Amino acid sequence: MAVWFSYINGAFALLGSLGGGGGIYSIPALAGAVGAYVMVNGKKWGYWMCAVVATLGLVSSALGVFYFGMAFALNAVFSVALFAGLLHPMSRRYVKIWLD
């Protein structure tokens, strides 16, 4: 599930940067999509790349909610879901067993 959230996050970042918004701020989301692709292809460093990007997204969403209010609440919900999905014990067990 976390892989799908990473893909969706990257797709929205790509659409946002094509629409004129985003720019350099979409690079972490696209890095998460690349990490998800690498993770699906069996590499452990893709998982860690997704975990770092999810952590950065969680921190930036929390700061956005803190400074700008509830306008960032939906983004924060998806950031928490991605972070929890990647660091869930079942995901960690999957990485330990199946990824190189």
C-alpha cells in the first residue's frame, strides 16, 4: 500500500509541476516515486529512499499545518499514511525477507 501512496504522491507532484506549481518542491515526491519503483524491483535502498522522503514529507506537512492552518490537513493525512505504511512492522518484515 505504501508503494501505491509513493506512486500517487509522485504523480501528483509531476502534475503539479507541469501545471506551473511545484517546481523544486516536487523533487522529493518524485524521488519517492523512484524509490517505490526501485523497491518494487527488489532493492532495499529503494525502501530506505521512500522512508527518508516520507519522513521529510511528514515533517513538512506538520510544519505546514502548524504555520498555515488546516489548509494543509489533507496533505498531512496522506503524509502520515505513507509514513505509517512504510514503517509498519509488516512492511519492515517484508523488506527484511524479500529485498536485497
